[in-house]
Amino acid sequence: MITRLTAHGLTFPHGFLGRTGGVSTGLFDSLNVGLGSSDDPALVRENRARALAVVSPDARLVSLRQVHSATAVEAGDWTDDARPEADALVTDRPGLALGVLTADCGPLLFEDRQAGVIAAAHAGWKGALGGVIGATVERMEKLGACRGRIAAAVGPCIGRRSYEVDEAFRARFEAANVENGAFFTDGRAGHALFDLEGYCLFRLAEAGVTRAEGLGVDTKAESARFFSYRRTTLAGEADYGRQLSLISLPR
């Protein structure tokens, strides 16, 4: 069965999906949707079809070639092979489902129901620090959204207890904004724990999005439910699966 988490504040069809209910095996067991993984492409396509069917079966899934940037684009008619390099996409076109892939990074879904504008963003630490969340809101406004009406949610991502970073990482954030220090707690010598979800919620508020929620789910800690890049890396495994988060505008 496919795991689908939803946010209370989002009303359009959406879902933060986990790793169960697919056809992949081994490291990618089972709902791996990562086109960039070394998994069998035919299995990945089947998994993506299954994921879409759970959330919005009549929509067409549009995704990106994610590069940890602050770039947000308007969704187009590109094929999977021609995905643009960006980390957020927006649309006001009914029938499209916007999807982002994650494996510890933060998946964010947005909607302005009154304007009929939706967005999905991939926010790892680099994109979140670089401004992908604010860029997403700005791109939504170009299609008629109003940031004061936007609802947003941060889906499953690596939790503070699982996200150990070094002091250079912490210093980079604090140099950008002294308030960023609130998202770190001291860990073992020379290290700290970083709250990615809390930081994404902070950047949403900074961008004027006041209706926002975090699901509070730690992808690294829940191996049966979610893929995790950090968990896989620490285990010395060669590759990892990706999960899909998506939102659509009904026709």
C-alpha cells in the first residue's frame, strides 16, 4: 500500500508519499520514483504512475531535474527526458500535477485556492538557504497568487535529531542571518544538530506565508516508511531511492 500523508491546510489534491507500494526491489524497495537513480527505468515509470494514480489519476505529472538551486519555473509541457534544471515549479493550469523528489530534503507544497495557483518545491539546506522558498512565492504571484492567501506545508524530511552538521555548516547559516542560529542545537564536540523543517517554516514566514505547517516526520529515522540519503550513505550503500510529493489542480 502506498503511504500518503496530507496537510490540513491544503485543499487541492496532494500527497507526500513514502517508499511503500511500488515495484522496485533491493536498495530501491519499493516506490522509488527517482529518474536519476540507477534503478530500472521501467520500474521507476511504473512507480511514478502508481504514485500519480493515488493523488490525481486524471492529471499529468510534471517534475524537474533538481540541482539544489533557488530557481523556480512555471510548469510546461516538457517530457521527463527534457526536464529543466530547477527546484520549484508553479502552475495555474488545471490537469497538471507538480511533483518534487526527496530523500531527506524538504518537499514543500503550496496553494492559493482563490487564485487557482499551486506550487511544489525541493528545499535541501542549500536551496533553502539560497532562497528557493521565496522564489517560489514570487513565481506564484506572477500567476495571480497573493502571498497572504497562500497555504503551504513542509513534508517528511530529515529531522533535527538525525541531522548532524559541522561548525562550518552552522557558521554559513549564521553569517547569512543571525536568527538562523535558532535552528541549531549543540551536539558532540565540533558539531550541531540542524532543524531543516523549522528553517523552511521560518523562510516561509519570511516570505509572507503565514498559513504553513510542518508534518514533523523524520525520513532518516523511519526506514520502513521513507528513503533517506543520509541513512543510505552512512550504511555505505551505492544508491538510494527517492519519494514523491505532488499537488494538482483539478480539471
